[in-house]
Amino acid sequence: MAGRRVLAAAALLILLTVPAGAYLKLGTRSGGSTITLRWREFPVRYFVTNDAVSGVSPQQFQAAVARAFGTWEAVETASTSSEFVGFTEAPPFDEDGMSVLGFLERSEQSRTLAATTFLIDTLDGRILESDIFFNSTFPWSTAEAGVTGRFDVESIAVHEIGHLLGLSHSALGETEMVSGGRRVIAAEAAMFPIAFSAGSIQDRTLTADDIAGISDIYGTTDFVREYGSISGRVTKNGTGVIGAHVTAFNPGTGKIVGGFSLSEDGRFTIAGLEPGPYLLRVEPLDDADIESFFDASLDVDVNFNVKFYERVVIVPRGGTAGNVEIRVTPR
């Protein structure tokens, strides 16, 4: 009989990540290897709680969630779908065989806007159920243009549905320290772990990194045939670097896709890249909460200098530009 367990993917915490591809994918350990979490059957059937909060009715909440699902489903290089089943009295996080999205009051989680949980088959990584809660302690809105001082349900739903579909966090963003935590200055991915300030609707839109991630998990035949990847190693004094953030920038399109070196020999793969030239940059993950990206047991190295790869890397159509070694220096 298949083994099952619950995993949590909170707004500021991811438990397991898969060491392959651009971005990060959620995974589970089985037989000594890590298996990507994914849905095996579509559409994903979901329910919405009929609890309202100030400014957001259950019907408005459901419409915003449906738009967020639609944002992921509109990715042409990936194949996903969803179906709203109906409203329910059941809250999120009950292990009841239903995927439920809705509000819960969690005042003790003062930095968590929303969180996603899973019930999975631990043998094959199949997602059986996934719930998303939105913290009603915060003020919310579903207004088309957003509302100053209120968090946008659709924007946060896009991020959390990315988790529901199997994506972890992206490190493509910049923050600054402010009283009480960090503030986002810029983000190149809806899957960046820290939300924009209340009132912003910027995360309703996916970026190249998000699109590469969802396509890597649920890619169409055209995606496999038309897109390529870059693979290689990040080393320091001849030893592999774990947790280095590697970004691939296409100067022709201006698109950026990120990945990480997650094995002991420093290997990385950045997938979902359009064919063409790329500039590679490696940086330590030293301005973020490491546990927002990786399991705490991973020995992430942040003690090295930023490095640009000396050569332009040409990604072939449907193939891999391999054997790239980026040597960083200690600091």
C-alpha cells in the first residue's frame, strides 16, 4: 500500500526541494532519491470555504482564486487545469480528501500571509490533496486595481497555487531590512518568498522563471522540443558549492531564469531556456532566510564572492549546454 504523509509549504518555509531544473521544485525522499511532487490527474478539483472576511465575500474570494488558477493554466508550454467544485463548511488543513482554499485566523503567524499543505503518496510523489489557507489576521482585497493597505487575494493566490502545483521558491528578487522584517524592492518571480507590500497587484503576473518552473514539471511536447538548458558545476577551491544561486540572463529578450547548485559536487541545471546566448552569474544566498528555500539539513555555503562566468553560453534548441564550471573565490 502506498505510504502517505502531510508536507507543509508555508509563505516563509519550504520543507523539501528537488535538486534539478531552474527555480526550485518541491519533493519527497523515496528509496534514497528525491522525487518531484506533482499532480498525476487533471483537473485539480478544489473547494472554497464559505467564510467571509472584511471586504471579501466567499464569491469574491472564489473569483480571485479562479483567476489565479487561470494564470498558471494560460502558460502555453505547460499543461495544467482546475475545476471549482463548490463552497464548503470544511476548513483548510483537514485531511479529508478535499483540496480546500479559504481564510483561517492565525494571529500567532504574524509574518505568514498564506500557506499550502499537501497530502502525498511518498512512493511516487503524487499529490493527493492540497489545501491553502489565507491568514484573516491581515486585511484583504479583491479589487481590480488593488486597495492601499490591503493584500491582494489574487496575487497571493498565484504564489500559493504555484506551491499547490509543486513549485518551491525562487530567489530572483531584492529586499531591504525594515522594522519587523524585510521589504521587497523588486522581484523577478511570483514565487519569490516575500510578498510585495499591501496594495500591490504585481504578483498577479508570471515571469520567465515561474514559466520555466511550471513547464519543467508539466511541460508540453513543444516545450521539450523547443526549449533547452544549461548544466554545470559551481566550485570553490576545487570543491563543489552547495546552495549557490545561479542565474541565466538572455541579453536578447531580457529574461532571467534562476537555479541552484544542490549536490555535494556543486552541480546545477537551469532548464526551460529559450535557445540563444546567456550570461551566467553566481551569488551566495546571503541576504535571505535560507530555510525559505532549503531543508534545514542542507549545508548551504554563503561564504564566497559573486562571480560572472567568463564566456557567453549558447543554449541549443531541445538540448543542453553542459560542462560549464564556474569557479568562485572564498571571502
